[in-house]
Amino acid sequence: MKGDAASGSRERMLEATIDLMRGSGLTGAGINEIVRASGAPKGSVYHFFPGGKLQIAAEALAIYSERVQAFLDGALAGGRSAGEKVRALFDAFARRVEEGDFRRSCAAGAVSLDLDVEVEELRAVLADAFADWTALIARHFDLGDARRTKSFAGLVLTAIEGAYVRARAERSSKPFREAGTWLAELAERRA
């Protein structure tokens, strides 16, 4: 494989893996599905990812985690009040599921549902992603003490993950908007 073509195949496989995991978790991101979705030659999978499916999943989740951090940071940025920040964050997620026609969830959340003994090594990747996202959310709030702020950030992340589940099942962004409204009220009272 030549440099640019090889690099393009690798990147397409990672992007396909992210998209497949957002749609169907780890079970929907099999090697054959990744090859089909990426258009990359099947032999290139083990060339770039000798660890197979778990390696490509771990690398794709790391890329996805960085993108989510940027998304969170962008939605929470600005000099708004705590409540306005929460509403802006949940509105951004509501638009995200609407734009995806309610067919995509959080890749990390979807893969978490597939964890079992055979994919235990992904647990640390997922736990790190959730910890990074919680810390990033916490940096945008000040609820009086660090422990309370971190706990609130964890609640926000838990509400986001749960809203993804309901949004897909209900084909509606209402779960994000409801959670955002209630959590914004809580944030305003505590800030």
C-alpha cells in the first residue's frame, strides 16, 4: 500500500467504526461491517490493526472521545449563567440527534452496553472517556465545592446518556430538552 492511500484506508476504517458503534454498539461494528462501510480492502484491517476488532474499536473510541470533548466544550463555552450553559448543552445534543434522524447514539454509551468478559479491555477506554467528559463538564461550573461540582457534572453526563436511549426509542429530541430544563433549574439554584 502506498502512503496516502494506506493512510486513507486506515482513516476510513476508523470513521466507519465510529459510525457503526454510534448506530449499533460494538456488536454492529464487526470486521466485515467495517470493511463494507469503509470501502477499505479486508486485508488492510489486520495490516493497520493487528489486534483486530478490539484494537480498531479502542482507537476509534479514543478519536470519538476527543470529538465529544470538543462538542461539550463548545456547547458549554461562553459567559452564560449555569442554567443557560446546561440548556445550551442539552439543546446542542437535541439538535445532534435530530440531524442524525434519531439513528445515532453515543458510541461510548452504546459500546458500554456490549461489555462482557471477551471485551473487558475496552472498559478502561470507556471509563477514561466518561471521566474526561465529566471533568470537562465540571470545569464549566462552580457549585461551591469541587466534589459537588464533579457530582453535578456526572449527573449531567448520566442524563445525556439516558436521553440518547429515550431519544432513539421515542424518535424525539424531547428527552434532551426535558432533562436540560430540569438540570438547568437545579444548576441555577445551586450555583
